[in-house]
Amino acid sequence: MDLVYSIQDIINLLLVAVGIGVCFLCLLQITVSDHLRKEIRRYFQVFFALILFYITSHLIRQLFDGCTVEGVRALLYSVTYIELMAAGFMSFMMSVCVLVAAKVPKEREFRLRLVLMVFLVVHVFIVTLGQVDGFIYYFDEFNHYGRANLYVLSNIAPLLMLLYDSSLLVKYRKNMSSRVRFAFWMFIVAPLGAIAVQTISYGIQFIIFATVSAAVYMFTVIIEDINETYEKQQIITTRLATELSMATDIQASQLPRLFPAFPSRDEFDLYASMTPAKEVGGDFYDFFLVDDDHIALVMADVSGKGVPAALFMMIARVLIKAHMQNGETPAQTLNSVNSQLCEGNDAHLFVTVWLAVIEISTGKGVAVNAGHEHPVLRRADGKYELVEYKHSPAVAALKRTKYKEHEFELKPGDSLFVYTDGVPEANNAKNELLGNDRMLEALNKDPDASPKQVLDNVMDGINAFVKGAEQFDDITMLCLKYKGAK
């Protein structure tokens, strides 16, 4: 039997063809869009793929309606089944989109998703049963499509989903912009309006055109809304990055950076450095003369990251220096600082500290280790080795902590190396840590080197180990070489 198309059929075919082309263009735009989140991109890809299934199956049914060639009947039943299934899944995806845009509370969202799943399962069951029993649609002996008496059952679940969407749009209207809310209403109302128009349009299928147009409009509005949100976030991100960069510069400016630090003192050589991570941290070092014959050394690491840690670091540094220059011992200093930092410490930050004071004329020193890394000592003509002893708690971790001092003595030619955990915990792409052994290996590469060269050797060892992996923590080091009184 030859296929004969009326003017209405040709118009319908053109409308469907245009809809297919528009959907393909939308899918292409979705695929190449740079700043769509992965889940949003996947959602719209599935949504427009369903619309393509819907209108393509509708197109095939129209093209072959009335064709009696062998095998066409099975094709017509298959594409009609796909068309009805796609309509239900489109309604489901639309409802999910409204649910997400409405920003429904999490505990309620889960229950509403279950309701949607029930609607979808009911739709699949009805359409599948209708495919078997023929109570939804049929094809006569000439393969002309017709709706059965219970055709309305195939629309029950999609209509329930539309009512569901309408209730969400009304109840949670304040959770979305008016533009997005209008786009959703258009997708709900446009197909219903098209059905009404079709009653007086002499067989022209406006529902395909209305569905595609409303979907494209909804997609365009949501993408514009996402783009505007993305641009605002970029502005905020740029401003925060600038502020964090300024915070890093301010933090670094608080540390002594001019070397040689004491050009008139021949009894010792000293060098320190801090290589900050991308995120502002709380590492700091310090050194200063308590009096003409005593030098204080500080190496510390504040818990946490960001601006709060940097502010806590500045306060801790100022307090430690003030108490030491007031004549207190390292233990007395940390006792006082601990009490002061515990007051109003709502963020529950703490700082690990290695604090020492060395008598320059004799090399005798007293140190307190408040939860910090073990210091490393090299005797003249020897190798760098860890000096391990029991720590006291970190500063600001516990109130009324009493810190214990540890005595040591440097001989001419001895060197002292202190650091933060960013050194042994530097990690490579395999998440392996540098560790103390590799740190000591780098220190002993040239054990008699100047303090600056010692720090350069350690940094070279870290870089060789991490091989370009991202630095997650500040790397802070200090080395003092004691030459003795002249």
C-alpha cells in the first residue's frame, strides 16, 4: 500500500523534524558547556535524549501510519510503546528538576523522590500492560493508529506528576527566581494548551512543538541562571583569592626575613624560611635577642588553615616574644601564653611550639617542646640526628598545663635544625610521605654546609621526592650553626 500524506501530515512531520533538530542542538550545547556541573550536564543530556525518543518515535509512527508492508505493524507497536514510555520518563525528569530547584529540605526530599518513583513504576506498569492487552491504543487491519477506550490511563501518572510539580512550584516559590519558576510553569502549561488548540486545528499536532519549545525555554532559562550564579561565584572566588593572597603576604611579613639577621654577631650563623602552601596556614618561626648574651628561637604550627589560623599565629607569635623579652624562661612563657590563648578560644585552635633560649657565650640552652616535631642536632664533624624526648601538650590545647624544660648544650661547630610537620609530611603523587629518614638524608647531603645551604638541600630533597605534587602544608625550617664565643 502506498503512503499518502495530507497537508496536515506534512505540517506535522515538519514540526517533528524541527523539534528533533532543536533537541540535537541543545544536546550539543550541553555537551560543550564549560561550567555546568557534571550532574546538571547529565540531567539535561538524559532529558533531551528522552524528548528525542519521544518525538522520533512519534515521527516514525506518523510516517508509517497506514502502511501495510510486512513487518511495519511490529515497528508501529514498538515505536508507540517507546513514545508512551518516553512521555512518562520526561514527566519524571521534569519533576526531579523542579524538586531540586525548589530546594526542598533533605529529609522531605527523600520522601518526595519515593513518591515520584511510585508514579513512574505505575506508568511503566500501565503502558506495558496496555501494550499486551491493547486497552490503551490499537492499529486496525490497515495499520491506522487509534486510541482505545482506556487510553486515558496512560496519562494518569504524567498528570499526577504535573500536579506534583504545580504543588512544589506554589509551596516553594520563594526558593527559586521568578524567571526559573515561570519557565517551569511554561513547561507544565504549554502542552496542556497545545492539546486544547489541537481540538480546533484540523489534526495538526501542536503538542510536539509546544513540548520542545517549552523544554528549550526552560533549559535556556536554567542555564542562564546557572551562568549568572557561576559568574557571581567567580567574582567572590577571585575576591577571596585576592584576600587570601594578601593574608599570606601579611603573614609572611610578620616573620624576620632579612639575612644575615645579626651581621655583627660572629658567634653563630642563622637562617630560616617558610614556603607557604596555597591555603593560608599557621606556621611561623621567629628568632630574636633576649639580651646581649641570649638568643631565642621559635618554631610553631597552628592547627587548622585559613585566615583564623593566620590570625591565631600572629597573636601567638606576639605573645611568645613579649613574654620572652620580659625575662621569662621558655616554660614560664608557654605557661603564660597557654592561659592567654585558652581564653575565648571558641574555634578550639591550638599551636605546637618548639621554643628555646641559648646563652651565646657558652652554648648552653633550655628548650620546651609543646607537641612539636623533634629537633635535629648535628655535632661538629658528625651527622644530623633526631633528638627525641617526651613532649608537653600543645599550647591552647589544655588549660592549666605546666610545661617542662629540656636542657642542652651546643659546642663550637654544632648545628641545630628545627622545622614544622610540612617537611616530613610532604607527599608525592602516590600519597607517600617524605618521612624523617629522607629528611635526615637531605640534611646529611652536606652536613657541614652553611644554614642557608642546609635549608636549600632539604628543599631540594623535598622537591625531588614530591615531583611536582601539590603542596598541602606550609614548609617551615630554621637552622642555627654555633661557632662559639670569640
